Amino acid sequence: MNRAVQTSVICAICALTTAVAPLAANSPLRSHVSFLASDELEGRLTGSAGERIAADYLAGELEKLGAQPLPGSDGFKLPFEFTAGTSDGGTTLGLTSADLDKEWSGTDSVQALSFSENASVTGGVVFAGYGMVVPESQDFGYDSYATLDVEDKIVLVLRYFPEEMDQESRSTLARYSGLRYKALQARERGAKALLVVSGPRSPNAGETVAMTFDTAVAGSGIVAASVGGAVADQLFEFVADQTLDQAQASLDDGNPHVTGFEIPGVELTLDVKVERERRTGHNVVGVLPGGDSASADKPYVVLGAHFDHLGRGKNGNSLARREEAGGVHYGADDNASGAAAALMAAGRLAGMERKRDVVVAFWSGEELGLLGVNAFLDGAESETALDADNTVGYVNLDMVGRMKDNKLTIQAAGSSSVWPRLIEQSNVPVGFDIQAMDDPYLPTDSTAFNGISVPSLNLFTGSHEDYHRPSDTADKINYDDLERIARFSALITYKLANLETAPEFVKVAPRTDRGGNRDTVRAFTGTIPDYSTEVEGLRLSGVIEGGPAAEGGLQEGDVIVEFAGQTIANIYDYTYALDAVKIGEPVHVVFQRDGERMEVTITPRARK
């Protein structure tokens, strides 16, 4: 390194590490958060007018910093298409037998599943119990199709999983009870269609499955719908020796000798119509040239944050209380704070001589399932896509505006052996109490980079009672600490950009005990986990007003150490235990509050 470059680097580090006075009321950082979390943007829902205004604002700020568009792109705004929602366009189910012709319509009787193919199919009917198959690798013998031939048939299955098995068995089965997984099993065995019924002994008994927002544009490769309890009862009138209730009861103790059966003398015609609304979202991406990237083994380092939020909270992710429903979800912490900090960090990095270029990225669609970042990494937007061959690392900021007790959580630190050293060095001038966690499998954009083998970090200051509520407003942001986080992220990005050798990616083995997805986790407790504190147990950052946890007396700061007889060491243990509880049956909870061991009983409700 020549003397001029060395002097430039020293000056750059000085600029990044020099302490500053508390932020003024009109500071750019405050202005960024206040604008992004304003009424004008109406919650920045992906594909909305508010999201487009936010994207224009961020693109303008990048231009002010001297950033350039990615090579091969027309500008800073990079559009992507996504499925904004699904609805039933008039699905019908017809039954034909020797002495009966009947047709059902209306969503109380028959409703498409959101991932269904659009088609009309006709065939005989096979009842396949719970429609589950547990892989042999789990050393747990359960195969609903073991004695059945469902080739070219319509398969009827129960939703969820057996109700009366022991807790350990229920926990195992819960992981394979998602509706998409059941659809896959039916499809792979040649079935024409899948029908799902919420049995009389199950949560949401007799109700059709709501067409929840499904961000996966691709279907399941099979026609699929749910039917109401009355429709299933009608089908069981063709079964000589049992009702649906009796059939479910015989399956619920997990007896492997109880099998499904063909329903004789009946033919069904299922005509599924799924209407998918398509919209366009926008990522905002620019490059801060470094001047020496040609000599680097990998030319890019990426600094990013998502900028979208929930709009008015109508897509199923809102935690708004009854009186807040339909209000603007401002998303000041989630994630105007991360976007503002990334802008400030980019401003500090602009113009500094670096070995690598810095890509500054603002993702949309994060709240809907990491849509924007995945569209970008798929390379659909420009000739220059980021991948493991050209990207040295990724630093993500998500919910960094509500620091408590000087604690900064840094997640995904296990994705490279270089991170502990860079974190320690970058923290010297800011002095955070760092809580480093290895796990890279997170519900935020860094997960997508981990998926393409790029070392990644996610900065996070913890959840809080305003999470996903309209009360997440700009006046509650801790701006002085947010400015420190911006400096920290700029410094670690700067150090990453100047590494002589690209860091090695380390693949962290995913946990096998993560519990289920929304289809499998049936119980609602109203607890809000705190992901920023590393304690033995599950610390709560809050409880939902009117939920079972609040009614039972749990509150913010409590640490759950035992739930339904299972020891809880972390969030995964808790989700795993939640899979197995029974709706409406009291659950014993042991927790710690201010160092004192306490106990309560809560009664989980069915998750709709």
C-alpha cells in the first residue's frame, strides 16, 4: 500500500471512529426515519404507492451520495413481480353416485387452497387419514399411504395431525403436517387432487382453510381444496361402518394398523379456480465505487436493509390490537431504522478508497417472505447479479432503532470465521455490549445471502411491544444509539471491503428442532419472543393484549424455562413444544421473573 493510500485509509478510519455529539432534531438520520415512517407512505406495503414513494426517496439519496446504478441496469430502482394475494374465483365440488347428484359452492363448503393448480378433475375418492408420511430417516414409522392405491383418485385427508398421541410423537408428526407437504405426498403417489377437512376432533372443526397470503408464486403441481365438515359428512354416508368422527378417533391414538380406505360408489368432480393478484415491487440498489476493486478476488461487499412494511396490516402479519386494526403500520423500527442507518453508513463510506466496491441495497418484499432480495439474487433484474463468486460478504440491518441497555445482537456470526475478529475490531470505538449468535437462518434478508454461500451478518436491537403494530412510530426511535449502529456498520463494511483475501464461507448446520410452519403450529398463545437476549430459556419482549399469555399473567421480561412439561432452552425448544399442545387444554408454564421462579397456567387457542 503506497503512502497516499495508507494516509487515506487512516483518515477514513478516523472519520468512522470519531465520537460525535447527540443528534440534532433536524439531523439527516431523524429525517430519513421520519419520512419513511410518515402518514404519506401509509406503511410502505410492497407494491403500493407508498412503497414507490419510499423507493424514489432512497434512489434520490443514493444519487446524492455519488452512487452509480448496477452495471446492466437502467437506474437505481429494480422492479420485480410478485403474487400480492390469492382469492377463490368460484371453486365447486360435484358428487355423483347411483342415486345422488349434488354440487357444492361457496367458501363455507369448498374453497381452493392458495397453492392449488387451476383445473377441473374427476375421479373416485380415497380417504387417506391424515395424509402424512414421515421420512425413514426419522426412525418413526408413519405412512398414511402404506396400504393405499391413490393413482388417478381424489384423496380426502384430515388437517393437522393425530390428537391423542403422546407429546413426543405429536412433535415429530407436526413437522410433516403442513398442507403443502401433504399435497406433495398425494401428488407423488399419482393422485389427481387433494381435499382437506378439519375433522370434528381438530381445531377449527368443520371450517374450510382460509386462503392465506401465499408468497410462493409456483403452485403445488396438484389440484387442492378444503371442504367443510358437512361436505365430508356427506361423503362418509357412503362408508358403511363409520362416520368421519369415528374414523378420526381411530386414527388419533397413532395406531399404525389403522389405515385409510376407498369410499365406494361415489365420483367427485373438483373444479378449482384460484385468482392470483400480480403486483410490482421495487428494490433500490446502487454501487459506491471504491477505485481499486479490479485487484480484488471478489469485487463487491454489500450493505443492505429492507424498507417495506405492512401497510395497514391486512395481509395477516399484523399484531394490531382491536382498536388499532386497519391503522397505518408506520414501521419506524421495522425497518425505517435499518434503511436510515444504511444510508448514513453509505454516506460515511462514499468517497473512501477501498479495495472493493460497496453495493448499497434497499430490499422490498421482506415482510411478505424475502421477495425482493430473492428476486434480485435470482438475477432477473440486471446483467450483473451478485453471487458467491463476486461478493465478499453482506451486512444487513433490520430493526436497529430500539436499543436497550447498550445491547446489539449480531446474528449469523457463524457464517464465516472472519466475523469475530471484524466484530471485535469494529466495536472498539463504539463500545456496544455485543450479543453474537451463530445461527444464519433468520426471517430477514441476510438468509438469502447465506443461501448462496456468502458470509453474512444481521444487526438487530430486539423486538418490543410495538412490533408489527401501528404504534411503531418515529418518536420512539433511540436516535443517538442508531447513529452509533450506523458508524459500526460502516466500519465493519469498510474493513470487509479492504480484506486482502475474501473470507471463507462456513455453512452452519440448520437446527432440526425448529418446529413447524404456520400450517403445523396450530396453537396461539400471544407470546412475543425476544430474539436479542441470549438467556437459558425464552425471554418475552411482550405479550399480546387479550391473548392467553396475558390472561395467564405473563409479561414482558419473563423468561419461560418450561412449557407443557418440556424444558425450554431457546426459541426452537419453545416452537417445538408449541407444535404438540392441545387446543383448549390448560398448559403449565414455568418462568423466571426478576430471578424468582414462578408458575402459571395458560390455555392455548386455535390459530385461525
